Amino acid sequence: MKNISILVFLLLVVASLSAQTTKNPAFTKKIEATIEHTIPVITSEQLQKKISTKGLVILDTREQNEYKVSHLPNAQQVGYDHFKLEDVKSIDKNAVVVVYCSIGYRSEKVGERLKANGYKYVYNLYGGIFEWVNAGFRVVDSKKQTTKKVHTYNKEWSKWLEAGTRIY
């Protein structure tokens, strides 16, 4: 059954690789200039459909101050600046792991480290938490309450968040 879940998940990802764009062409251009596609991507819409899949692991690669403002439901904060593989050693290397950050750069780098260390099914959330919120999907705060606030890293990056309340 586990293999069937992984297969279905992978088919959804492959089926929409051509849909790796946001609704904002300028944001898509920024994402494409920022990530290198060294890790397969998953769209917000794909992840939303699979978010309740048993065994799915979601890793937030932003820093603690960003994570506390808001994060995807059930996401585990692992950070970027001080990311350590020992912090994820309890995660099955055959689990489907989705990494995300603000738009995808930091998560891609953490994803590369995971893949290099034997994690087989690692995906980068295309457009990160910004695209997730822009698409209208829910984020929660440190008390697991739904919030509109999103830490936008800094003022310059905040322009890519079209929905929600910017915090930086």
C-alpha cells in the first residue's frame, strides 16, 4: 500500500511538471532565475491534494523566526543556516519529503543535501510559501491557528507575496 501511495504521488508530480508556473509571470521569472531545478518540484496545487497523505513529510527550511510567524500545516522546521542531517535522521529515506522556503532557493539546497544522503523522494515546493499563500492555501502560526501573516524574509522579497499580511 505504501508503494502505491508513493507511485500515485510521483505520477501527480510528473503529470504537472509542465505547469510549473505561478499566476504572476514576473514571479515565475524570479523563481526560475533563483532555482536550478536540481530537485524535482511540486506545485502548491499538487501538494494541497496530497497534504493528508500518510507518511508525507513537509520540511520548512526557513529560519525559526520565519517559521513562528506561519508555516504549512504539519511542517517541521529544519532551517537553512544551521541545517543538520542529524535533525532529520528519524525520517525514513523512502518517505516522500517536500521541502520549502520563501520561494525555493534555500529549500532546493537542503533538498540537494537530503538527496545526496540517500533520501529518494525529495520535492521542492515551487514558489515556496509565497506561492502557497498566493494560491489561497492555509498556513498556521506557532499555536497551530490559521493566520494570514507570512514572514517575507525582507522588504525586497515581500513584493512576491500577493495575498496575506507581510511581516519582515
